[in-house]
Amino acid sequence: MTSVAAVQSAIQALYGTDEGQRQAANIWLTEFANSDQAWESLQLLHGDLAPEVQFFSVNLLLSKVKHAWRKLQPDAQRQIQVFARSKLDEVVSNSNANKLIKQRLCLLLATMAAADGADAGAELIQHAMRFAQPLSDTGHANLEVTLDLLLSLAEEASALDSRRQASFVNKAMQPQAARVFDTLGKVLQGSSSTSGQSALAISALKCTQAWLGHSLPGLNGHSACSPGALQTHQGVLFSSILACVMAEDSSCINATAEVFEVMLESGDVDVDEAADQKAISAIIHALLGCKHSLQGTEAARARARLVAKAAAAMADRSPEAVAHDLPEAVQLAELLLTCLTLGERQVAEFAIDYLDSLSTVPLAERQPQLQQPLYSNLLQVLAPHIQYPQGFIDWDGCVDDDEEAFTRFREQSLQEVLEISFGVLKGSYLAYFGQQLQGAASWQAVEAALFAIRCVSSSILEMASSDASPDQPQENAQQQTIRAFLSSLFEQLSAGQSSFSQTGLLQQPWVLATAARLIGDYAMWFSRLGGPEAPLQGALRLLLQAMLLSQAQLAAAKAFRVLCVRCAARLSSPAVLSGLVSLAHTALNSQQVAQGDAQGLEGRQHVIEGLSRVVAQLPSKEAAQVGQHLIAPFVQQAQACLDSESGASQHTATLAVQLRLIACAIKSMEFGSAGASDAGGHPVLSMLEAAQPVLTRVAATPALQANITVVSALCEVYQARLTCIRDSAEPLLSTFVTPCVTLFQIHQHPACLDILATCIELFGPQSTAANMLTHALFVSCSASEPIFSGNQLAANQDLVTALFHLADQCILIAPALALACGALPSLFQWAIQGLQMREAEPLRKVIAFLSHWTAPTSSLISDADKQALKDSLHNHMTQQGQGLVQAFALALVQSCPRHLLRPLANPLQSLMKDPALTDGVKALMSQVICSQQYADLSGGGLDTESCQQFCRLAMQTPPLSPNRFSALVQDFGTLARGEETSDVLLAYEL
């Protein structure tokens, strides 16, 4: 048996300075903690021992109780509890006892009581109350122990499961709640009136919060923790809580705020509404009393947060009360607005919660001052909360705020309340922020006003686009006001004629970013509502200007794309569009934008897509000319990269960007009417003709063939060409099928296989393309062989995914290609390997390939091809069927992700239902799955009885329907993973 002295020495060594001794002590103590002898650590709770020894021992016991308490016999549990209580009594009687050790001892006792149940909990509560009786004679230290015990017990009760918690609360806590609340009230009353007792008051408040959080039932079925019940039956506690609002300690005020929140949230059972409203009125009066104590100190700021938090909780509890029932409702709203002027975000968040709850009461049913006047005043105090911090330059150098928190607050919380405000104020809302724009003294104010206008774009556009009605003159006047405002706003933004433009504020990066988002959100105004006078080209020029600034680049590019798509009809004049393309190239080729990083590329792609969507609206001949103009700079820059002999890595990155931009331009030409057949052909053909020399040279350059980034970009061009011109691409197949096959043969780039899969989808059944695609499939499989023979599937997930997607397309659309090239034997063997992969995407493609091969039902293929696929499958099953069935069985119990278990069932059931295979497949399944070795693979989730039951259900006659069979496979898979019991299979016996 380990001696107490040995444990003490190990603990002291653990806290020592010798690293070797510390490591050895840690290993020894870890082993000791897992042994039954660890319960004897209670003997180390002796006042003569070092605090660290006592602290370690009580923490060790606490961990032991949480994980091994149920393993002890009841007598041993009782003995430990009695001993722990005696140690607590000793510590309490020692005036020099360590406070932290007392707290941990209280937690230890509470944890044991919660684990034992209601009787132990009730006994511990009585023991705790002994330290507080009589209250007038109780020392401060004794009261702290009472509060620590009560708090720990309430917190441990919260950690119990719902059934045990309900029993514990109702049988242990509720019968003594009145006594506990009475004591807490007296403690609060005494500590709040005595200087230097704030720590005791905070402890009492935390304890009050924890007990109120259990929503203890009271008299007549009403909640004992509701405001009304507390004021009626626990007047001292209720009034003492209210008095803490004016505490001088910010921590005490914060604790009071938490009590208010939980008190106002309680009431899951019925409450006495009359008493409740009276109590809420008293709370409001207490809050109003601190109106002149909200500034200057940390306590004052905490008080402002308390006011806002309590107001939000009251509005959430009873929106009708704070909207019209209570005479103090208007004063509460005014106090909340006063708190908002302090500029603290947390206050604003609580205020928004209050306003959100208030909005559930119809406007006409509220007190008059809580209608339009409230929201008019709200805009004035809320405006500073919308703004970026003063002195802000960028987020890297900002110490006053956090980008994520700022963005989340504005885009979520503020946007919601601004939409509510607009719904109430309508034209007055726009007038206010219009004045803010014109009179702004800082860029922050300009940006905030633009943001506020952008936030309500949906509501404004809906109102501006509604049909005028002669019998609604007020609504018509509002509509005209809104339209006039938008016309003026966008005219000034586009022309730079407003007062804030004249002072240069519109050139500020963050202002430009918000202006760009504003224009994008109001694209419908430019396309339809604003009429031909809407300054579309001016807005587009502003967006291109904004792209020169990194802060606004992406927002401007997205808005540019949206505006082009929305307004394509207005821009589809060759002269107008050519000029716009030239302006765009000037911006895109600037040093600020033409960078290789992800944001720069994404922004340029948005612009190119927008322009291409407009080009697609032109007649074919004009579209071809403007399209060539659009991609010409990218072709030229790509050519320059190919001609350059220096800075290889930099030039390959630039080359890849240019190729992706060409791909983006081509892909977006799929939309619109330009692709209609006429004498000029598809305009993309002319664009490709201009780009073909560069594409050919990239595909033929050995150094670039090995570069995955460049090859992927090249394949994007090929893919865009295929999806855009489709049937028109057949004569050009050799110009990209041959390079893709060559590239894959040399370097196995997965993107090349995606191109071949698209070719098969489009042209596979056509005899003119058959020979070329058959050869491509053969070469692709041959080049992939080293990956599979070397068992390198996990390291080549993208290749496995692409290869089986290609093979699946063949099976679905052109099985003759797969049969002719002789690739199916290899694919069958590789599918067996692929079924053992744990990665979802490649496994999904393997399963799809097997599903379509085992059940070739596609309407795109002939009956002869279907029979040929069946014959091929039967031949391979004869040779390697055991390996495939074993792979299915192992995937089911080990490797297959849960969400793919149902798809996995499809090919398995198809094999079992095939008349030529059914007997052999079922025999193999029984042999594999019903073995003890297979059950052991699950790590305890399966036994042989469950495996036999699964096989019997899966092989029954008549067979299960496909949906029921896939559900059976999924349930068996979850059973194998220990997530279900064997009872899950009983439903299939019915």
C-alpha cells in the first residue's frame, strides 16, 4: 500500500524545479490516481501540510469522484463523504485556511452529493445552512463556505441528465428553496450596506443566479423564481438585488445583471401575471434610478450594460408589457437610448434584442412615443455604432475593435434593426441618412450612411417597384420620395458631385468598398426602376476605379458583375461595350489589380464574367469581335510569359492566371443569344482561334507539362470550350483530347481526365469520336496503373476520383468504349481497392461506377450494350468475385463513411439479385460476414449472432425493396460502429 508520505513527496516533487524529478513524479502520480488507493488522498487535507499538497489532493479526489464514484460500495461512499465534511469543518475553523482549498472542498462535497441523489443533496444543503446560522453571529468566512456549497450544488445539479436533474431539484433543492433564498437575501442586504463586503455580495449573487436558473416550482403551480414570486415571497432578496444596481463595484453590477437575466427568463411553469408585472415595474424603477450614474467609471459602464441587458430580458419575457401595459415603458426606452449614447457595442447588442422583441407588438398597439418617435431618436444614437473606429486605417493596425466582431455586428444585428427602422420611418429614414451624407465631417460618417442605405435595399426596391394605386396617396407619395432619393444618390455617386465627393471622402478605400456593395445591391434600380436616365456607365466606371484599392477590390468586382448581368440589355451595343471593355482592361492590368493572389484573380474573374455575359447578348458577328477584344490582353500576356526566360516561377503563376481569365471569358459566353447558329458560327470559335497558338504551345512545353497549376488552368480553358459550344466542338476534339491524353500519360494530372469525361458525355456515342476516345480511355487506364499497383490511392485521391468518374461516364453513356479499350478488367480490380478508401469523394465515384455496371439501366445505351456489360461483369465476378464481396463487407464495417452506407447498398443488392450471380454472392457474403473474425473487426460493435441475422435479412426471399435494403445496410453499418444496439435489426423481422 502506498504511504501518505510517498504521495506527499511526489506532489512536492511535481511542484519542484528539477525537471527530471517533475517528470518522474508526474508519471508516478498518474498511476496512483488510477488506483483505488487514490481515495486515501483525503488524509493529505491537513492544515500543517503545504497548500499545494492539499490543493493537488482535493483535485485528485474530485477527478476520482467524477469518474469512479459508482465503483465504490455505499459504505465506502458514506465514509468518504463524512470524512470530507469533517475536513471542511476543520478548514472552516482555521482562520488561516486557504480560500481556494475551501472552495475545492465545497465542490468535492457537492459533486459527491449530486452523484448520490436527492437525499444526499438535501443533507448537504442542511449542512451548508449550519454555517450561516444564526446569521448575525456568522463570520464572513463561514458565510463564504455556505455560499460556495450552495453554488457548487446548484452547478453540479445542472450537469446531471434531465431525469436525474428534475428529481434532484424537486426533492433536494425545492423543499429548502425558501430557506436558502431567505438567507441569500439577508446576506445581500448586509453585504450591500457594509463597505468592503463586495466579494461576499458577488458570491451571494452568483449563488442566487445558480438557484434561480433551476426554475424551482413554488406555490399554486407558479414559478418560485419569477420576478413576481420573488417580490411577493422573498421581498428581502428581491429588494436587495435591486439595491445592487447602484453598487460601486463593477463585478458586483455584472453579477446583478446575470441575476436579472435568469430571473426574467424563469417561468417555464405558469406565473402570476399581475404579480409579475408589478415586479417588472419595480425593476424598471430601480433601473431609472441610475439614469445619472451611467458615465465616468467602470462601474457606471457596467451599470449601462445592466440596464440594456435587463431591458432586453424584460422585452423578451413580456413584449406587451414594455410596449403598452406598463406606464414606465416609455421611460425605459428613453433610458436605453441614453445608454446607447455611450458607444459600447455590448449595450447596442442588448438594445437591438430589446427592439427586436418590441417589434413583435404591432406599431399601432404601442404607446405613441414607442412608435415613430422612438425610431427617429434611435437613428441618431445608433449612427455612431455603425461607423468604423475613429483613426481607423486597416484591421491589422486596429486595437480598438476586431474585424470579425465588427462585421458580424453590422451585417447581422444592426441590419435587422435598421430594416425595422425603415419599415416604420420609410422616407424619413432615407432623409436622415441623406443629410448625414451631405453633412459628413469624416469618412466614417459617409461610410456609415451608405451602409445604412444598403442594409435596407430589399425593402426600398420592393417599395419603389410596387404598382401605384390611386386610392393610396400616402404610399404613392412615399414611393415617389424613394425614387427621387435613389436617382439623386446614384447620380451624385456616379458623377462625384455630392459634397462628400468634393471633399474627397468618396475616394477613401472603405467608403468605396461600401459604395460598391451599395451599387451591387441596387442593381435592379439601374436595370429597370431607374429608367434610361439611371447613370449605369458612371456606376460601372466608379466600380472599376474602386478595384484599384485592395480594400474595395473584391466588393467592386462582384458589384460590377451583378450590374453587367442585370443591365446586359442596356450595355449590348458594340460601341458602348467595346469602350467598357477597354476601361476594364485598364483597371485589370493596373499594378494594384493584376496580381497573382487569390483575391486579385477572383476579382478579375468577376469582371470578366460580367463583361462576357453582356457580350453574349450581341449578334454572333459583333460578339466574336468584342469577345476577341476581351481576351486579347490575356492572350498577349500569356504569350509574353511563354517568351520570357527569366523568373520562371513568377511567369508560370502569371501564365496560369491568364489562362484562367480566358477560361472565365469563354465559359460565360454560354449564356445569352450569341451562341445561336448563324452564318458566323459561335463567337467562341473566333475567340478560341485567337487563343489556340498559346494553348498549343503550353500543352507542348515540357517544363509546363509538369506544372499542376498551369495544366489545371489549361484544362479550365478546354472545359469552358466544351461546355460552351458543345456540339460545335466535335470537329475540334483532337485539339484538346490529344494534348490531355499526352499530359496525363506523362504526369497523371487529374484535370485531364475531367476533360475526357466531358467529351464522353457529349460525343461518346458518336462513331466519329469513338476511336479517339477509346484510345484516350486506354491510355488513361494504362497511365494510372502504377498508382494502383503501388497502393498509393490515399495519396492520389483526386486522380482516383477523376478516373472513376471517367469510367462511370463510359458505363452510363458509351459502354462500347470501355469494352473496346480493354480497361474493364483493370477497373474491376481497382474498384476493389477503391472500396477500402475512407475518403468520401473517391469512394462515392467508385460506388457510382459499380452501381451502374452491376445494374446498367441507362436509357442512353442499347440493349446489346447492356448485355455486353452484364457478360463482362459475370466474367470478372467468376475470377475476382470473392475479392469484391470481401471489399463490400469490409467497407460496411470499417472504411465507408456513414453517409455513403446507403449508396454502398445499391451495387451489393444488384449483385445479389442477378440470377447468374445470386447464389455465389450470397454464399460469399455468408462466409465473410458470419465469421467471428469479421465480428471482431468492429471492435465490439458486432457479434456473430447480429452478423447472421443481417445475412438472413439481406438474403431473404422475397428480397427487401431497394429502399428497405439500403436502410438495413445503413443500420448494420451503424451497429458495427457501436452507434446502435442489435435491436435496430428487429424492425426488419416484421
